[in-house]
Amino acid sequence: MSHKRLLIPGPTETPADILQQQTRRLIGHRGADYTELYVGIIDKLGKYFESQQNRTVLTASGTIWMDITARNLVKKKALAGVCGAFSKRMYQTIGDAGKEVDPLNVEWGKAHKPEDVLQALAQDDYDTIALVHNETSTGVRNPIEEIGKAIKKEYPDIMFVVDAVSSAGGDYLVPEKLNSDLMFMSTQKCFAVPPGLSMAFYSDAALERAETITGRGHYTDLLAIHKYWLKKQQNPTTPNISLMYALSYQLDRMLAEGPQARYERHKSMAEYTRNWARKKMQMFPEPGYESVTVSTIANTLGKNIGDLNKELGKRDYQIANGYGDLKEKTFRIGHMGEWTLPEIKSLLWHIDDIWGE
């Protein structure tokens, strides 16, 4: 069976040498060999993201950090920015955990602005705010650094949570510059590692908040995760060792490229895709707030995206239709991870060829 090259918003294509790391023999997760592996990963994450914040890697998808947010950081009431399907998931998750939460809604395709966030925070006594940086359903990139700066200036005690699942490792992010108390991400997006691990940076203030909250759960207890790291430099529960090998190897590759160069490569792919789209249709996000890792394109020509993907599949490519209510109204091209500009140009040539343009 032929392989379709994944240019979807995740999982993205994983190079063979990264996949190969998963075939290494297992080691005990309570021994010195694993400690060396895990400490190396934690150190590499700090170097790549230029951060001194606390950090961890969990065997779970990024969604677990929405539960951790609800169970560890929300004391009484949270505000959750909703600008698409995945930011809506954060809002729903906090509510599902039994915590009080209000949505900060914007029209899909629009971004959250600092002034709107501050205005919303002034309406109630919120102790936590959660925002997605890169909304893959709409292709919107929220100005998270400006928002974080504004929040901490006016509300220094509010916990600021950033979902960077589909941007970290492709976009340029430094937790301290974001003023985030929790920034989390997953392996299957810009890291170009198979799904199954999520990583997070968390502040000392987040730990202090967690100490005041009961019902943190077991697997989701941030304090337990942190204390086990301090005691053993390991995970409190069994990790996916094979994926840890792959992540460690990929972090070496990412450090060799460098965070700024990696960002510039992603930016060049995004800009080329946007220019291509604007000549034929239009971008779905409002101008100036487009993602650098996934382009969501408005299907203003009324093309059949399902048929397009079938034809692309015959050429060993796969893109993504619009998400949920945006199906066929939009389509999405994921240019994240290890893709390069020449490869994006090749994909777009094939789309033009299929459409006879």
C-alpha cells in the first residue's frame, strides 16, 4: 500500500530516522539508563525553548493538559478563549471537571486581541485564563505574547495557560516572553514525532496555585509530577520509552537547526501558501493573524475538497478538509515539522494540476 505524505494539521510526516528510534530495545523506567534519557530530554527542551521554567513530558495527548489546567490551576472560576473547535475543547474540559468557566467568544476566523481579553477579565473575578495560540480549525494565530504581557501587567495573580499544541516547535515561543504559567504542546505536530507524548512548561506560581487546590486527580496531579521529578528525575507513572527515544533524537535535530531558523522555515512555507491561496481564493483567518504552521483557506470557488483529496491521494499526498461546520467551506494545509518550501511548492503544483489551473 502506498504511503500518503501527510500535509494535514497533525499528525504530520515523521522522517524515517526518527521512526527508527522507536525500534531500540526497552530499558527499565526506574533505572539509571532511563533517568539519563529523561534528564537529557528535559535539558534539551529548556535549551530549545530558551527557558528556565519547570518542564515535564507525559505519556498522553495534549488534551490531558486541559484537564490538568482545570484540576490544578482553576481555583474558583476561569475564562477560556473560544475562537475555534480546539479552543472550545478547553472551555468544555474545564466545565467537565466541575469548575466554573466562561467562554470568551470571537467569530471563527477572528483572533483574540489584548484589549478584548482585558475587558473580559474586568467583568468577573477570574483566577485563570486559558487561550489557544494556534487554532488549527481556523488557521488563526492569536497574538499570545502581547496578550500575556497585558494580562500580567493588570492581573499578575491570574494563571495564564497557553495551548501551543500545534505551534510549539514550529513557531518561535519562549514561555518567559509569553508570561505563561503553563504552556503545553504535543509530539505529533511541529515536533514531527509520532503521537503519544505531550510536553509542558510550568511556572513556580502554577505549583503554588496547585498546592491550594484539592481534587487534582492522580495522573493529572501537577504537584505529584513535579515532586517525583525532584526526587527521582523520572516520571511518576510508566512512560512510553520508545517515543522518548524518538523525542530525544528529534530534539537533537531541532537544536542543530535552531529555534529561529526553524521558525523562519515554517514562516516561508506559510507565506508561500498564503500567496498561492490569495491568487485563487482567499485565506480564512483575518489578515495579520494567520498561522505559520497550518493554512486554512476559504473555498470561495466552491471546489469539492473531498474529491481533491482523493486525487491527491493517488499522487501520495493528503491535506485536510475544513473542520466540523467548516467542512468543504475551507480546507487546510499543514506545513509543520520537517516539511520544506520546495515540498510545499510541489504539493501546490499538484493541486493546480488537478484543478486544471
